[in-house]
Amino acid sequence: MTITLITGADKGIGFETARELGQQGQHILVGARDRTRGQAAVDRLRADGCTADLVLLDVTKDDTITAAAEQISRDYGALTILINNAGVAFDRHQPASTMPVSTMRQDFDVNFFGLVAVTQAMIPLLKKGTPARIINVSSNMGSLTLASDPTSRYYGVSSLGYQASKAAANFATVCFSKELAAAGITVNAINPGYTDTEFGGSRGGEQTVAEGAAQIVKAATAANFGTGTFTETAGKLPW
């Protein structure tokens, strides 16, 4: 059985990813900070024909990460797929010269440090579930190449906390992919794109939640997806 943990799976792209993978036969572990919202997501998944359970998990709190790993070890013995989906964007496109460092720290706490902490805690379980996969939900806004290219749509974007934290998540992807290759664990970064979810804010998004989840689902199911890549539905992205 494929056991799949998805952080931030109680809403948005995380929930849609859980629903689609669950309907393909994977056993979904809904990682959620709030018990009520998380259980509601589990109930919805079960109503859609998925097998799912709740794992209380706040990626910024080490005790919940440890407890989650212990729960998975106790109940399932191993983990097959980790999808680091939880993400935030606390900055509001302020100029880099005036963006509060405290705001940037909030972005990094979830998008980078949280991702790394959860990954480190789950590696022993993933090694028991090999071949296994780690999928980091990143962003094209974390691409240094696109941000520095005057012809790119992202050249004029100023979102230092979010962009830098996603660039750091990409670097974590590279480091983990090299370290874990010999253990039979692939590690890839995915850009879901600007999606119509609560995360997208009042401006909505450019695509549906199913379109946003598509490349994540592919990375979790494709037979030969590879490792150490940064991709979106349209193909390869530059780091």
C-alpha cells in the first residue's frame, strides 16, 4: 500500500492532491494544524471514496513533527510519499528595502525551515518505504533565473520573503535529491502555478485547483519521473 503524507492537506491544492491520489488508491495522511478542519477534510475524502486519516502537524512546531512521525511509524510502519505542500506568503510585495525582516522570517519558518524539518523527520520512514518520493511544492517565483531575466514576467515582482524562501526550498530539493538517491528516494520540486485558492488571495488565480494539482499528482504517480528536478505542467523550469 502506498502511504502518502501531505502537509497542509485540509484545503486548496493540498486537498485536491489528496483527493486525486486517494482516488487512485493511495492511503492519504492529511497533515493539518487544526483538528477540526483536518478531520473535516478526512471526512470529505472518505465520502469521495478515498482511504484517509488525520495527522496533526504544524510544520513550524517540532513537537508536532515528532509526534506525527511517531504516529506514522506506529500505525503504518513506513511512508511511501511525502508531499511538502504547506506554504505561506506573509509579505505583500513591499520593496525589499522596506519589507520587515520579521515578515520574511515567517515565510521562511513554513516554506523552508518547516519543509526541511518535516523532511528530516520523515526520512527514516521513507527509507523503510522505498522506493519512496519527496515532492516539494515550490513556485516559479523562487526561480533566480526568471527573477533576474528582464524578459520574464517575474522580473518586476518584489516579494523577497516568499521568493527567497521558495528559492531556498529549491536548494533543499537539490541537496536532498543528491543525498537520498542511493537510498531509493527521489526528491523533486513542483510549481503548481497561480491557482484559484484561498492562498491566491482576493485576486483569485489563473487556473483551477485541479490544474494546480496536476503536476504534483504526476510526480507522485509517474513510473519514471526522475529526481532533482524543478518542473510544472508545461515542462522544466530553471532554478
